[in-house]
Amino acid sequence: MNPDSTAIPAAVPARPPVVRIRGVDKTFPVRGGAPTVALQGIELDITRGEFISLIGPSGCGKSTLLRVIGDLITPDAGSVEVNGKSARAARTDRDYGMVFQAPVLFDWRTVEANVALPLELMNVPASERARRVTEMLDLVELSGFQRHYPHQLSGGMQQRASIARALAFEPTILLMDEPFGALDEMTRERLNAEVLRVWARTGTTIVFVTHSIPEAVFLSTRVVVMSPRPGRIADVIDIDLPQPRTDDSRESDRYFELVTAVRESLRGHPTGSGARTRAEGGIG
Amino acid sequence: MSSQRPESESTFELQSAIDADSSGAYAVEQALAYGESADSIATSADTGMEAVVGAWRSPGGQLLRTILGIALFLLVAGLVWEAFKWLAGDPWRFPAFGYEHRPPFRLMQAQDLQLPHLWDIGSALIEPVQRNADQSLGQFLIGAAFVTWVEAALGFLVGTLVGILLATLFVHSLPAERAFVPYVIASQTIPIIALAPLLIEGVGRGLASVVFIAAYLTFFPVTIAAMRGLRSPDPRALELMRSYAASRWSVYRKVRLPASLPYLFTAFKIAATASVVGAIIGEDPAGTANGLGRAIVNFNQQYVTGPEKLWATILVAGMAGILFYLLVRLVEAFVLRNRRPGAM
């Protein structure tokens, strides 16, 4: 193991965790086959203001873990605590913002009405709603498109609208499930920069599921590497690139070292070259 | 952050917007929103053309096309009708013009008793409905059509309401769906002719039983389409609502119901014509004296002496159905005007 691993507790700030996952298991029954063990023995703490990426091959349970955190899936065993309460209580308190791979905008609502939807459900008065929608559309650079319908926007713009919607009610945690997976590389890099900007401005804790190693390294403060069958956390890699991240971050030597470390870890060699690593959870 | 980024982004997204949507009018609007210079958008001739295309594709244009389509169909059907008679019907005689035509073939189906000339049907419409009557056949039939139309519209309302309520129940309760959907399907296998007399026994003669029969024919397509439509939202949309801790009622009102509208309107169009058929069928056993159904029965009995009268009644009945259909289509075009093109 990396000798640096002993230094980890000092690196994690002594703030109470926003998300505290202990011993989470989840198994899905398969009709006429062996059940799929989607998650096994998951242990993870996420601190306020962190940007955590969950990365791993298909079927490693990263999307399931995201949904367990958001109380969209109930685990078979273990506990999930969010902001000091159960995941269910956190959901009913509207602590979560969700962004999916598809924008999931409602095509009968204008952009502004889509962004206002969670506020409507929370009975926010109309004037306050209008103010927040304007602010959010400004944040994701969609001002001027309030009255457009989703089908009149490009894929990247639709996804930005869905980010604005997720942030509109100021949730403490933003859960993003491969939000840029369906976009082309250029749009994806631009939206990465945009998410970082939003993150810096709002201070929201972000849990981000991705397939892309460069994306995970560029965005995150920590990358959680998962392995499939059964889905478990294979490795947690601290990303110590300086903040704020810019286009230059993508060209630094440290960036390439970290990309290599994540890649090695995904291949099953969790001893990142130069990266501080710490195995968490799993059967160990 | 470089100052060049927003600029390059807008051009990029403009391009993808144009790629994603072939509607020219929209691309222009998009470009204007981005503050592109006018000459980089399109020439004025192009925008003129695109405006025409845009108008043609607009909901109003679609309705216009529907009406033109129906008119064209009627014209062609009329030509085929008369061509058939020209080839195999009774001899054509117009003494006023000194014209006579002997069709080369003789077919019973093309004779004047089976298939009157369209102009004979037309002139029957302006002649008195009965000897010495004040009212012309046309006036009489329009009055009858109105009676039937009101019955059909009430049946349509009741039927669609029942259909939507049943679908709402089935979508929210699996046991209810398992228990009752087979009966909903079975209900449509019972011939309405057999059901009507039983119904009169129960509900009594009069408007209520006609409305019931019209509703009976309309609720089924609405139930099936509404079930499909209420279940049409993306599972992620439902997850999203769950993450907002939204109530079932909110999910229904804000997601399921709006998502089901395109499906519902498809069923409403079927239901509109079915309700007219239901009202016409129901009138005879229910004893409605002045509707199209009774007119059909009466003129059927007088067919040998005046086949044009029955044919005129059939034409008016068809028109009543088409009018109802067009009305639903008009409402659809308005309600769904902002939906994704092609969603209708």
C-alpha cells in the first residue's frame, strides 16, 4: 500500500459528513436467473462542499449507489445518513437536487416553467419563484431562453436547464447521474467548466456518476472507483489539483498522473502512481 | 474563463439547433435570439419561403390541411360514384339539354334505386320533406342532426369522463386494473343492438338511455388511451418527482395528465365519431322522435319510393360525425400547440 495512506485522516477536514454510508447492500432479483448483487458492503463519508465522482464499468452499481443516497432505492441492509437524518427524511425535506443523463424536461412547459416546477411543488410564492428562476437561468447562462420550449434547445442547453431546475430550490446535495454522457466531447468539456463554476458559487455538495476518467479527475475533489459483481468500492483517490480548475488544469503533469492512477485503479491495481489512495469498504 | 467562450458556444449551439430541428422559421428565431447578424441567417427570400412552410406546419395549417383532405376525398368519392353510374347505371337523360347517355354495362348496384345520382340527392334536400310540408328535407335533416349531435356530445362527455376516471384508477391500483380491465374489454364484445333494449328496461325511454349508449361506445377507446398516456412519462421523470417528495396528486396533475394529452386526443377523435354512431343507434329503441336515427329508420321504410331521402340522411349523418371530429381536432391543435412537432 501507499505509505501516504496514513496521512489521510488529516487531509479530510474535521467537518461532520453530509452523507454517511455504512454497510450498504443491495441485491436485485433477476427473473429466472441468479440475483444481481448491485452493492455490497458500501462505506463512504462525504463532507460538505465536496465534489465526489463515482466511476466504474457498467454494472458496478454506481447509479444504484447514487439512488440509494437519494432515497430513490431502498438498500437491503446498512444505513444512509444525510445531513444527520435518514435518507428518507432528507428527501422529504427536499435536500436533493437530481440531474439525469437525459434532461427529463417536460415538453409542455417552457424553460422557465420547467425550472419553476420544484418551486411550485414547494409552494414558493410566484414572485419569489420568478426571481429564483431568473437567477438560476442566469447561473447556467440560459438568460433569454425563458420562453423557449425544450424541443427548441440543443442537447447541451437542455441539460443546463435541468441543472438550473435541480439548483432552483437550493438543495444541499446535487446528485448527477452521468449528466453529460449523451453529449459530444466539446459540449461536455464546456459543461464541466460550467458545473465547476456553479459548484464554486453555490457551495453545494455534488455526487457525480460518470464513465469518463478525465471528467472525473477534472471535476472532483475525490474519485470513488467502483468494481462490478458484486458492486463495491475498490478505491478512493484524492484529487489534489489546485482550485479553481481551468483549462490549464487539464494539461498539468499532476492531472495526467491522476488520470493514470484512476485508470490503473479501474484495471484492478489500486496503487495509484503518485496518487494518495485509500481503500474503503469492499470485503476488507 | 476566456472571454471568447460564450461567443463560440452560441454559434455552436445555433448549428446544433438547426441540425436538430429542420423547421426554418424556428432556426431564424433562434439565430435572432443569439443576436446573429441578419445576413448570416438567411436571405429574405428564404425567410419568406420558411414563413410559408412554418404557417403550413402550424396547428392552424394542419387543421386546414385536414379540411382540404376531407374535401378532396369527398370530391374523388363523388367522381367515382358518378363514373360507376356512367359505366353501368341506368340511362342518363337530360331532356332540357337534349343529352342522353346509355351506359355500356348494366349492373344492378349502379341503378338509380340502389345508387341515386348525387344531384338527385342534392335536389331532394331542397324539396319538401313530405308532400305539402313547409319544411325542406335539408332543414328537417339539419334539425335532426342537431338533436343527435346534442345526444352524441353528452355521451362523449360522459364517456370520456368515465374513461379518464377508470384509467386513473387502473394506473394507480394494480389490483383494480387486474380485476376490472377484463370487464372493460368484455363490455365492447356485447353487441349494442342486444344491449339497447335491456337498457331501455332499466333506464327508461328518453335522452338518458341514448346518452348512455353513446357513452358506452366512447369510454372504451378513452380508457385504453388514457392508461397508455398516464403511463407514458419517462421513469426518470417519476424519479425526479419522487426526489421532490411530490404527492401522487402532484405527480398526476403536473406530469401524468399533461403527458397523456396527445394520447387522449387520439382517443377523443375516435370517440367523437363513435358517439354520433352510438346516438343514432340508441334513438330507435329509446323512442327519440326527431333525431337522425329515427329519420334513418323512417326513410329506410320509404326507400323504394324515395331512395334519395335515405342517402341524404346518411350524408348528413356522416357530416355530423366529421364536424364533431373537426371540432376535437381544433381543440387538439390549440391545446397541443407548443408540443414537440410530430408529437400530435
